[in-house]
Amino acid sequence: MEINFHIPDFTNHLYLNTILINSISKFPEYFHDGLRIASVFGNFGGCVWNGGRFLGGVTDMDFVKHVVEAINSKNIPLRFTHTNPMLEKKHLGDPVCNQIMRACNNGFNEAIVMSPILEEYIRENYPDYPITSSTCKQIENIDGVKEELKKDYKYVVLDYNFNNCFDQLEQIDEKDRSRCEVLVNACCTPKCKRRGEHYRSIGLDQIAEWEHKKDMLSKKPFESKGFICEFMNNGPYAITDYVTYISPQAIFDKYLPMGFNNFKIEGRTLPDICLLEYYIIYMVKPEYQNKIRLDMLSALTGKHKYFM
């Protein structure tokens, strides 16, 4: 069975991900058998539809074209994190978001959604985009997951609180398990009570930045209010005691035999070096981990060209 990984992201981590994708292609023996990068998720700077993690700035359409070519040429789709839960109808016609969608509308790239009004808008105006249901919906009832799987979604990203709850995961129909995407390295503490508030805060910040850029009289850079959470950027070895942590061994011993083969690695706001460690842990055979870690770190610093 293929092991599909969905990784972050195509803006902040484009260089790292190019190294990873090329290394899998050139040295497949270093990586677990059947492993593939099934998508790279993220968004472009200043896109008001963006959610999950704040991403400010402006969209450079030349950079958009570069990213599409860099990732799609490897037979890997971009998946847009259009998951802002605070959107109103006035945001749907945003010219930047729509320009991005038109530029990437090749029947291959995808969208992740949370807001019903944005989902409806994308389905109506960009029907060639396969759509994924976001984990930001926080569907924590297994019957709710089964209902979500009946809808026209390519994938349904499970709430991380289902991780390692095999009695509940077994209730998902076997034919639907390959359409479930499992977040293996959630930095949130299990059963976090502030998670929904956090997503809403990020969404409001994304909208506030959008409004700020429309104010032609403003000379000051936008300052995000932020949402203080000491767990948000937990690294690879800070989460291993969580009941929601999925180890590489659990993927092979539990998830794959059950028919779950889509796994998400989060880390859009992590430093490259922390995200690289997650890649090493989950994707590389143990006997090659030290070698490829050194080689890829060398590539990141421009000292090693094997992976480029």
C-alpha cells in the first residue's frame, strides 16, 4: 500500500520541500517503500481566504507561477489552505484570491475548506478543484466523520483527537479509510479547549491585514494581534508523550493494516530545521536517518547539491 504524506508548505518551506522531493526521486532506497508526497499544502502571502496559520504579506504572481511549476512538475498538487472560518460574502470576490485560483486552475491543484460559503463559491466558480474537508472543522464525533465522508470531498482530515482511538477509527467504513487524512504530529495539547478560538483569532487577523492593505492612507506595516499559545511551535520531541502522537511505528503496525494511508505533517510556521526532523523521523528508514539528515542540512545551507 502507498504511504501518502501531505506536507507544509509551498511558500515558507519551498526550498526545503524541493530538496525533499528531489531526494526521494534520486535516492528512493533511503525512504520507506511505497512512500510518496501526495500534496504540499499552504497559501500565498496576504490571501484573506487563508486559515489555520496566519500568513501576511503580498502575493507576487511571478512567484505563484514559479511555485506551480516547481511543485506540479514533480506530479504533486498544491493544496490551498482556504480555511478562514470568519469569512463573509464580501471576501469571496477578493481579486487576489481569485487571481491565484485562476492561475493555478489546471485540474490538478486542490483546495482545503472550512467555511460553507467559501466552499460553495469555489465549487461554483472553480469546479475543477478537488476539495478536502479541513481538520479545522473539529468534527469530534465519529458519526459526524462518517457523514462528512458521504459528501463530495477528496479527503477528510480527521480531528487529531481521534489519533490512536482505534475503537472509533474501526467504525469508519473500510472503503472510506483511504479518504481519511490523519494528522500525525499535532502540536496542540490533546482536547485543547482553545483550539476553535485560536482558529477564529487567526482568521480575524487575516481579515484585519486584508483591510489594512486596502487603507491607502496607512503608512504603518500591519501588526498581527496574535494568539499566545506556548504549544503552537512544539518541535518533534516535545509531543511524543501526547496520547495523540502517532509514531512512525504506529503507521506501519496499526494505520496501514487498517487501510489508512494518508498522513499529514503540520509545521507551516516551524523553522526548516524542525520540519526537516519530522521528515526524517516519518519518511526515512532508520539506518539512513543520520546520513540523509546531514546531507539535507548541507543542502539547506548551500554546501551540498546532490538533492537539487
